[in-house]
Amino acid sequence: MRTELRKNRSEGFTLAAVLVVMAAMLLMAVGVLAVVGIERKTARSYVDSKRAEWVARAGMEDVRGILREQSANDDYLIVAQKGEERIENREPLELLYLARGEGGGDAVKYQLFPLYSAEQDSVTVEDFGDSFDALDLIGSEPANFEVRERSDDAWVSWIPVLDEDQRTVGRYAFWVEDLQGKLSGQLDLGDEPDEEDRRVEWPFPAPGVREDPDVSTPELAFRALDPKVVSDEDPSDLGKRLVKAQSVMHTPDSVLAAMDYEAPFERDDVTGRLVDEEARNVEESVDATVRPYGERPTVPYAKGISAKAAGQPKLNLNRLLNAERKASIEEWAEWVDEALPNFVDRKGGFPDDYLKTLAANIFDYADTDGDPSAELGVYRGLDSYPVVSEYAMRYRWEDFREIGDVKHFILTGAVYVELWNMSDQVAEGTVQVSYGSAYVTDIDLIAGIELGSAEVLEDASVVSPLLEKEDGAYWLPPVVLDPPLQPNEYRVIKAGEVEYRYPSEFVPSPIELREIPRGTSGYRMRWNGVEVDGSRGNIVRREMNLHYPTQSKPETKTRLRQRIEACIPGHSYSVDPNAAEFNYVNNMGDPRMSAYIGQSSDSSTPSKAMAPNKYGNFSPHRRTIRWSTVYGSDSSTKPKVYGRAMPSEWPDGGHNSAFGRVPTAIRVGGDEGDQRIDPDDPQWLSGLVDPLREEAPMRISNLGVFYSACEMGRAYDPLMWEPSYESRTDTLKLQGGLMPSGQGSWPSVEVEAASSADHGGGNTLRIGRAEHPKFKVPGEEDGADLLGGQHAAHLLDLFHVGIPKSSEKDEREGDFRMIDGQVNINTASVTAIRALVMGNLKQDPDLSRQVSKSHSTNDLMAPPTTNIELGTPARDRAGDLIAEAILRGRPFASAAELASIENEDGEKIFGNRELYEYKDMIEWSDSAAEELYARIYESSTFRSRNFRVWVVGQAIVPLPKGSSATPVVLAESRKVFNLFADPGERSKDGEINGEKYEPAVIHENDF
């Protein structure tokens, strides 16, 4: 990649000339003092000493000048480059750069301003991975000076200071340390810091954010500094000691003393580091002077993000959440489309507006009601309302009935729906289902009547009651869910019944109902009056025979007066129901997809339809299974995927609700259910297991506020791609209904996956775990040719949540966030990074592992599990693998880059079960998989406003301009300054006032 060095530095710092004049004025004062006597110094040496000090201050002013010019905004980065080892066994100091981006898409550049004295003002690179030798900026004869005992010397350039005659009269060199890369010793840790495992727990939705409304600082594990803490469960009192010491911890060098570490501090003779490991970790990873500040969250300059959006303010999710919903959805979608023009291509064969659907899902997740944001045919938001898990129509030949003086043939058609509240919130409201049937029958007196057609439904003399026709469908009366549907509960309700009356003295038995044409009817569902669900591809219904309801013979399976046709939304369906041979597509059984699958984007393709399913598929009030084909003897080695809903197999993972026990009297022959028993019959309730909220596959907040932008990862992602495995053979197995050998879950969207109108389900936005391979960040080894800007984590680069726990609406929905204890992930030490992530996963209370791959067919109908605890991946200590991967992958410019880090074997770090002992036996929700990343995101930043400047100033014998003579040093001053680039009071639009912006010196000392 191309690297461009910018112009040489000016010879000296402009302020230095003024300082030299001031030093000359001091000479006059010193001359007077010399008359009366100055102890132990001549007047000349005193002047040289003061001149050296002023030169050192000129070095500090040089740094202030860089910060004043380049950090008067919110879009810069602070990144580091490892220095070259000069002293054996001493850790090289990192060289800091202030990075300013430009461009967008695939043409991003960064101008790096060295935060150390160098001969070049800046260097421009096209990628942070560009290699350039720091010596190009430092020169062949660097200055070197010790800044602290535990590290290598600072190797930097001398910057000359000129007088009015352009003679070199002094020189300085400086090296800047990023204090934001350390843990703040002034952090509010709450009342009980560093208890055994104090991470925020479910159901509070934001890992890394304190649930306590009075604590605004991020949640950190200071016990990571304690060498006795190896695992996530190990206790430590270090956090409590830190809190106790805060009242006397105010200066840069006060940390160890305030923590009661006893002097003198023994150091290793070779490395210079403290021998006491705990004291060493505290010294190297904690600073007492890091000050909080507000910033305006800004879209980064990063590959995949358009030049139109880069550098612009992020949008506040809480503002959008509380604005008019339709306008917010449009603004969210338009902003994403502008900033990430390739993002919409994630949708595959999704038929509606993908971006608006994501926006609706995101806002419905967080708002305070359970109603959807929906616009028919455009978008639908998923909230805490149920969807249809199983759908059945029951037709029954009733006995003849006298109506007036006329004998009538009576046929009833009833609709039953099993509702599944997939959310972890209570669903309270009204359900209304459409009635649709394309059945026809032949009856002597009324041959050719189309039962259920529009013509018949409009005939009051034939159908009762009359049904409301609206939006092209006939609607059954609303049904109030009483009691409300509990989280993760399945419940069958009778949505309604119609009665067909035909004047007839005699009808031959049996009568045949058949659907012609096949697959032209389906169902639609409203929740509180808003249409939210339906069978987009319609439903294929098998023909059925109904027998005269004789009272002299008992009904048998072959002579039934009623038949029930059931289907399982989101499972198997035929590509063309009118073809001579059906071509089936198998899905994972996610009913949220039934509103989308089965409609090709190609209008020339025949309309799709759900495949017919036997009544044996129907499993009222409980998790969907298919009796005989899924749980046979070969289910552990070749499990069949069609006809069952197992969230643990879905791409995002999850938990399988217990199935319970079904009375054998109902489950005739272990296959087809007894069709004499209606789906809502109380007998089905026997053997049920109470639903568990923590097992719900869909997490909904309904708290009315986003506490973290990472919560967008909870939103359902309806992308639609054809599932594939490693080989075509495996893919064909899947299409045939068999899971490929050795596979236990549905695949991610692979690089070669084809767009599909027929497949989908089981995905949320992957924010904090391995992205689908097709949407990787450009530049990754096996995905460099892919389009950029499709990684879901890029949404974090576009949106923020303000100050979410503030009691002030303007702050929750405003343009600022607080940086109060967040650590610069680009410069943090391994120990500091471990403190960001350490702690057991707490966002999935049902975190478990499978004890066997064989299904338990008694009452679980899934692999048996046992609860476990998981923490941060470890090599030697908890969090080491994450910290090492971050160090290997930095510097980072965007959240998507951070989310994509890999270990040394090229494996993704975040959300990777393979990094744990139980590997693919782990069952967890996507909240748990994304928890570690969310902790880091909430407790980190990519920049800094807190610095320590180490500077050496020398007064020298004047040298003519251009002289190559070795300088003769008259005096030297070594100063260390703490600089705080305080953004100060901003303008109304959030801009820093450049005229008043002045990085402040908050502490200085000699070293």
C-alpha cells in the first residue's frame, strides 16, 4: 500500500523564539540577583537552566498545538505503533499517532500525526496495516531518554529552537503517553465493586452498562489486575481497595501509595518492572488523572462506509424511538442506505423493504407496547405479540337440521391456530384470523358449489355467520387472549367457525372435499387490529372424505365425519403445488418467516405454497414436532429437519422448550392424532410443561429506551439465502429433509450462498459475534473480494444512544455521549482489556450444554441439557484470548473491525463456541454469544483526550544555521505534563469552538 510522508517540520516551534526572548529578559533580572548573591549557582548557569526549562515547555506547547489543531473535532483516532527494541529485555515504548481519515467506501486514507517529536509533520497511509518505518519520521540520529524505569527509552527526534538570528540555541524532544489506554482510578465502581461475579444480569438488556441509574461509568472488572484471579469466578478485594483509595488518589504518581503498597518498590534488574505482580499491574494499567468528557458520536472513516456519511454525527436511537414511528423508520432506513449502500444486499430473496423491516424490528424491540410497527407489504416489526405456530382447519358433517320447514345439509368449517409468543414478554391483546378455503365438493342438489369461495361467503342463506371482508380477505370475529399469553407460551385457540347450510333431503355418504386449484388459499392474522402474520405462499390442502354422522356405529379412522388439515408455518413447502411432482423446500420451522417465504421475486414462477402436512404434525399447546419421521431410531445420526422447531439448531442458537407428555389415547398409533378430538380439546393440556421465559427465542425489551446501541443485535434479521454446507451432497441431504452427517445446526450464509425466496429464519442481526461469511469485512483473507459495508456491526458506527440513563429527555435523545472511564482499545494493555471483559456470561440464564446428541423422546423431544457457567475464553487467565486477538488486530477504526477479530489460528473470537471446553455442545442464546463484545463496546473508545507528555529541553551553545557540529549542552530540563484536551463548551450543533479550544495542562512535574 502507498505511504506518503508529508513536509518536514518547521525548524523549531514558533513559540520558542518568544520564549528565548523571555529568557533574555530573565538574564537581566538574574544579573541584578547576582549582585546580591545566588547560592550554588552563577547567574549564567541559572539562565541556562531556566532557558532549558522554557525549551522543555516549548515541547509541551508543540503537543498542545497538534492537539489544538487536529482534535478540535470528534472524528480523530488515537492509534499506536510498537516501537523498536533498543534496550535488550526492555518493553519498547509505543509510538502514538493522531489519525484523521478521509474518503469512504474502498478509498479511505488516514493522515497520521506523530505524537512524539519527529522530523516529519505527518504520514498518509491507505490502510492501518501499511508498514512504514518510524525512523522515516524520526531520523538517523534520534534522541533517547528514559521516561520510566520499566520500559525502553523513548527514541525520538530533536526539534531545534532558533533565536532571532536563526541560530540554534536549544532543542527539545518529546514522547506522548495515552492515559485513556489505562483504567481510571476515579471510576465510580458502585457500592460493592468486584464481588465474585458482578456483571449485569438478564433481563437488563445491555451488557457492560450498569443497571444502577445513578452510576454512569462502564462496568469493569478491576479484579483482572489481581494475579490471583485466573478464572471468571475467582474473588478479589482489589476493587474495594481501589474505591477506598480514591479519596487520596489525585496525582499521577499517587496510585500505588494510595493503594497501600509499601515502598520501597522492588524492581527487576533487567526489565525494570515491579516484582510484586499485583502492584505491577496497578502501576501499568491504572491512572488517577483520567478526566471524563463529552463527545459527539461521529461516523468513522472506515472501509465500507460511504464518504457521504463518514465524519458526520451518528443518529440517536432514542430520539428515533420516541419520534413518530413511520418517520423514524424511514429516517433509519435512509441513513443506513446512504452510509452503507451495500447493506441492503444482505436481504437475499427477502420480498419486502429490508431496511425498513429491520428498523421496525429494532424500534418494536425497545418501545413500551406490544403492538407492531407495520405497513402491509412494506415492513412489519416484531414485538411481544404471538405468531401462528401451527394452523388447522376442521371440517365436519353435522347431522341434518330442520330450518323452518326445510331439511338442510349442515357442514361446519372451523379454524384453529396455535399461537406462539416467541418473546420473553407477556402478550396481551386480541387475535383475529382470516377464513379462506378453496375446497369444492359435488352434491347432487348443489353440484359445483365452491365451499368457502367469495361467492358462497357472501350468500347469507348458505354461510352463517356473515364474515367481514376487508383487504381482500374474510375475517373471523376477534378473539381476546384471556388470560394473556405468557412468555414463550404455546396456546391453541379456536379462531372461529362458519356453517354451510344447503337445502337437501339426501346427500350420499361420503362427500369429498378437494381444493382446486391447489395452494390458492391461506391465512392472515391481525393483532390488536393490525395485520402481522400470514401464509405468504398460501397452503396446500389435501382432499378429504367426510362420512355421514351415523349414531349406530362408532367412528373409526377410516369412517370419520370430521377431518383436520394442519400445517406448520415456516417448515416444508412445495416449490410448485400445481406440478405433477412436488419439489419440496425444507426450512427450520421459524414461524416468523411464514409471512415472507414462498413468493418468488420472479413473476414468471408459479406462486409458491406451503406443503401439505399430516394431522400428526399437529402438537397442540407445545413445541412443534413431527411424530414419526424426526424421532425414529436414526434421529441421532441422521436427524430429519422438516416438521420440527428446534431453536438450538437455528443459526443464532437458542433453547428448546420442553415438549411434555401427550396422552396415548389422543396420539393414536404414535402417528396421526385422533381426528375426533379437536385441537383445543382440554385433553391436549394433559402433560404440559410450563413455559420458561428464559427459553424464549426472541428477546424484547419494551423498556422505552435503548441503553446500548448493541441492543440492535436483538432485532430479527429476515435475510433469505439458500442454506448450504460444505458439499453439494450435504446440500441435497438438507433439501431432502436430512441434516448432513456430523452437522447439528443450520448454517450461516456462506460466501457462495444463492439468494432465495424460499429459505430463511433463525437469525438476528449479528452484532458481537461472527458475521455470516458472505458479509465479512473487506480485507479478511478469505473475503477480500466481497463488497464492504454489509457487516451488521457497522450499525454501531452509525447510531448511538446519547446518555441513556439520564433523567433528562434532552440528554437521552441528544447529540452527546459521556466518555467516563472508557478505555482506548487501540492503546490499552492486555491487563486493561481483560478488565473490560472478565466475568461469567449473564445474559442467558438458561446457558447450558448438551449431555448427548441423541434426542430425549420422553418429554423434551430434543438433546438433553444441563446448565453451565461460561466466562471469557482463556489460555492462562480469563480473557487472555480476547486481549491477545485485540492486540493482534488493532488499530481499529470501526466497530465492525473490532467485531471481526480472530485468534492466531484465524478463528473468530466473539461468539465462538469452539473456544470453550464444550464447543458445539453449548446451547446459548444470541444475547450470550454477543455479550463479551457488548462489554468491550460499552467500556471502550477509539480515541483519547487524556495524555501525558514526557519532554526533554536543552539549552545549547548557539550554532549557526545549517551547522553539523555536535551541540554543546549548557543545561537540561526534564518535564512531564498531563494534558487534558477538554472540548469545553460547544456550539448548538455540537461543534467544538475552535477559537476557545485549548488543551489544558492539569499537572506537571520533573522526572
